[in-house]
Amino acid sequence: MQKWVHSTIASVFAWAGNIYDLLIITYVYTDLSTCLGVNTVTGTLLFALGLIFRVIGGYVFGRIADMRGRKIVLNIGTAGYASFQAMLAFAPNVYVLLLARALQGLFMGAQWTAGTVIAYENAPPSMRGLINGIVQAGYGLGYALTGLAYLYLHEDWRLFLLTGALPLILIPYIITKVSDVTTFTEKKKITVKPYLSVIIRSTIVIAGMFFSYYSIFAVYPEFLSSIGISDKLVGVLMTVSNIALGISFIVFGRASDVISKRSLIIVGVIGEMIGLPLMLDIIHGYVALGLMIYTISTGFWPLAPLLIVESVPIEARGAMTGLTYNLGSIIGGIGSITMGYLVTLYGIRSTSQWGMIMGYASLLIVFLTLITWHQAGNKVKSNL
């Protein structure tokens, strides 16, 4: 089996585990409240910490990946986030929960940065868009698995959280089968200034898509329950929609090998705008349809990191990709905290109204950034 296949497999499942551990906490807010006294604001803070600390881990470990190689960071990141997930499962109080989540976020950032870049660098040039889409489809796989696990383990929240430690079994595979495409020895000095425009604008695009998504999905399972959907049906909806999301990642990724990335992202943003009022039950009776439209449209996500990966030299690729993507995650974290505070004040059913406001505002910023992209004189026009 060719080495790019191994790097792709490892990156997909490590990223799926990463997302599984990031999002699994959103299913157990009620249990955490009952057993540990965690309110909705603290619950969404737990979710946000996983995003906020990713930016530190993404940049710091990204620099290490640029100097020492992607493989070692992929190993460290995967082992780290899975181990701290086990700590979350056995946490005796809210303070241990917060500490474990923050440390977990560091390693989540490390894994995504190294996994995305090593798969891209190992992929045949003609397939890089497709391979990146397949890797990022790990997001849909991971989220779908949270729904599937919740179907069977919703009555034991600690065991449910403990399943997030399973990515530890990937470590032997990564050690024995995955390899870097180049030898990392001498650290060359890279000037960021020529890439500053694309870094800023790519960060805006990533931040906007995260803010819209995480401000809603940080409380979405709880919102679905509040409008009368059973726990089992919530699990089914999250599983099916995220399988569709994973497939959409692959489709968008493959399309990006032949179609303008900017155009594809614009199409995805418009699709999300169409799905929002349906999935938030503003237009009653079409929640499942709206959820499917929104998640399928979210398939443009893998294209945003490529704006950086394809724009900076290999010596800075890990650090710059990790910084940009995970800086966007911080904005997503702010969105989730804000939503948690608002629903605490106005009730979980107010997710509909706040989700529309926060979702449309952030997506409009993304849309305007994309349609004015070339006017900013970016150096990656050929890739867009």
C-alpha cells in the first residue's frame, strides 16, 4: 500500500476522533448539571475551551512540525487529546473538567495541523483536493459517531465520554505506517509579510464559518430535545446529517481540483443561509430538511485551509496553517459561549432567534470577504 494511503487513513481517523472528543460534551450538559452542578454557560465554556486552546496547540505544535516533522506531532496530538478525554470522563468536579478540556484543546490543535499537512504533502498532486476532502470528512465521521454512540450510551454519561479515548489505538499504526515526505533538518527563516493578506482573509473566512456553526451546534442537541424530539431521534438526526456532511466534504474536495475554490465556498455559504431558518424551526416542520441542507452545504469547509496550505512555503506550512485554522476556532468558541449565555437568560428555545442572528451575521461577513477577495490583491489567485 502506498504511503499516501497510510497517511490519509491515519489523518482521517485521528481527525474523526478529535472531532468526536470536541463535540461529545454537547450531549451531556444535562448530566453534568445533575451530577457536577455544571450550568449551561459553564457547559458551553467547556466546549469553547476545546476550540480556544487549539489555536495555541496548532501554532506551537505547528512550528515543531515544521522543524521536526509532521509524524511526531500527529502522534503526540492524537495521544494527548485521547488521554485527556479519559480524564474528562472520570472528572470528580467542574475544575478538573475545565483543566482537562483546556489541555485537551492543545493536543487537538496539534493533531489537526499535523494530520492535515502530512496527508496533503503525501498525496499525488492531481489528487490533493480530493485527499484533503477525504481527511476533513473525518469531521462528519466523528460527529456521526457521537450520535451513534449516544443512541446506545445516553444513560451512562461517563462511559459515553470515555469512548473518546479510543483513538489511542491509532498510535501503533501511525508509528509503523506513516512517514513524512521530507527530512526536517535546517530551519529556514520565513517572512510572513508577503502572505499577510491571504492569512488575514483566510482567517476571516474560517472564523465566520466556525462562528455560525459552533454558536448553533454547541446547544443544538439540547435544542432539538426542547422542541419535542426524542433522545433517540436526536441521535439519528445527528448521525445521518453528519454522514452526509462527510460525503459532502469529499465531493467539495474533489470539485476543488477542477473548480474555483472561492466559487465553491460561496455556493456553500448560500446553502447554509437557506438551511438555517429550517433547521432552527423558524419555518416549522422542516427541521430535518434544514439540517441536511445546512450540513451538506458545510462541505466547503475543507477548502478554507487549502487557501493557506497552498500559499505558504513548506517551512512555514504547519505553523501558518495551524495558526489560521485554529484562530478561526477561537471565534467559534466565542460564538458558543455567547449562545450558552443567551439561552441561559432566555431559554433553550431562544436558540432559534439567536441562531438566526449570529448565523446570518457571520455568514454575511464570509460572503463579503469572498466576493471582494481579488480586490485585495491576494497572491493565491491561481488557486481560487
